[in-house]
Amino acid sequence: MLTAVIPKLPMRDHEVTRSYYVDQLGFTIAGSYAGYLIVERDRFQLHFFHSADLDARANDGQVYIRTDAIDALYHDLIRARVRIHPNGALSNKPWGQREFALLDPDHNLLTFGQAL
């Protein structure tokens, strides 16, 4: 019965969020409305809602994104000069995943992982 899970994350500035996800991470716009943004890549969507009072340093927004090409994705983002989380470099984890992580402009944590 369930067909998808779509994370909804806070954003302070529509244009900054759009630019980061489209220009740096390679997503496309699936919907753009006053106070709401939908981006998509490889049929995977993220939704964002406007949160003017968001304190980015206190934001606990997180999403875990599975991929079947972790090394290629990581190296594509490095070549595009996307900033990797200081503690999120590509590595094998004891829980059987190969992962890396990013923080978006609002400090939503994006962790990408692939099973070892």
C-alpha cells in the first residue's frame, strides 16, 4: 500500500535552497510555490517549507538517502565543489553502509549511503 516517503524539511530562503539543490546537487524543480519548494532527482523528492524563524544551528532536520552509486555520487559532488560535512567524508561504517554527509544552507543533514 505505501509507495513513497517524502521528507519535508525547513528552509529560511526559497532562492538559496533552490540554488543549492539545483545548481550544486543536481536536483530539478518539481514544484515551486509561495513558501514551499519541491526538488527531485532520480524520482526521489524532497519538500521544503518556509520557516522564517529557523535557527539553522539548532535545526535537527535530517534525511538518509540510499544510493546504488555512492562513490560516483561522492566524487561528482567533490568535483562540483560541494562542501562535505566536516565529519561526513566518504567512509565505511560498522553498520554495513558506505556513507557521506552534507549540510544544506539551513543545516538539514543529508546522509547518503549504500550497503556494503
